[in-house]
Amino acid sequence: METYLIVVAQGVLGIGIVLCGIRAVRGPSAFDRVMAFDCIALNVVGVVLLDSIVQRTGAYMDMVLVVALLGFLGTISFAAYLEGSLVD
Amino acid sequence: MIEAFKLTAVVVGVFFMAVASIGVLRLPDFYHRIHAPTKAATLGLAFLLLAAALAVGEAVVWTKAVLALLFLAATAPVGAHLLCRAAYRAGVPSAKAIELDEYRPHDGEHTPQPSSSES
């Protein structure tokens, strides 16, 4: 029961990754693409958390922290680059 | 009882994550779309972190879950604000006319001119 529900939940998050990927391909501006990849990173974190529920291990929490940190750093650096404040 | 809480948290968290992804795809312009992963995905990840911490139940996992949640709640608004400001300055169009536009450069004579002292 629980395993089925979590597999379905991971499928829903996978569909979410596909939707964000469509936005990343279609996105009219580069900002849409940056935002879509940020959302993909959050969805990946969600899938990893659901997998840690199935396996009942806390070994993935470090990966959650690292992926969240890298997503934030990527968003910040792309925003600064696209704004032009890194050029000086 | 803990099982019921955990599964409820999984369902609620996945619902909000799905809402965030649908919003990223479906909302009309960039300034609408940036709201979806900022708010809904952060709330969804909060519920998923709660579910994972309830499932494992160790003190280390609770600490890391709280740390990850604090980090996400602190950084998601900052990143969204920076990205939105960069998009405004780059001239990304909005779907409707902006009513209150406090970033618009003024045209009066009291306007501080942009400094042209670029060395």
C-alpha cells in the first residue's frame, strides 16, 4: 500500500519534471529556462526524499542539502550574469 | 498513527509540487511563472521533508530536514527576487500592463542620473 502510493507519487513528480522540461525548451526568455531548471532541481529533491522514505534511510539527506545549495547558487549566478552585473 | 501522518504529508507535498510544475508550464508570463516554484514548491518540499523525517525517525535526519527547510525557505525568495529583477531590467514583457511599477525609472528633473563614470 505504502510502496504503491510512493511509487505513484514519484511518477507524479516525474511528470512535473517533464512539464518543467517543456517550459525549459519552449521558454521565450533565458529567465524562463533558469526558473524551469530550478524547479527541476526541486522536483529531483522530492523524488530523492520519497526514495529515502521507501528505504527508511537517512543517507540521502546530505544530497538534499547539496542539491538545494547548488540550485540556489545556479539561480543566483545566472541572474547576476543575465543582469550584466558580472561583466565589470 | 505516525504512518497516517507520513502518508498524508506525502500526498500533500506531492500535490503542491505538482501544482508548482503545472504553474511553471501554464501561467501566462514570466512574472506569474516565477511564483509557482518559489512558493508552491517550497511548501511541497516542506511536507516531503516532514514525511522523510517521520519515516526514518532518527535525530540526525530530523536535524538535517530542519536545516534543509530553513535553507530552502531562506534562499528561494532571494533567488526569485534576483531573477525577477534581472528579468525586469532586461525588459521581459508581461502579459498585462503593470499597475504599480516602482522599479520604473523616473523622468523628472530630480532624478538621479545614472552615473557615467565607468572607469
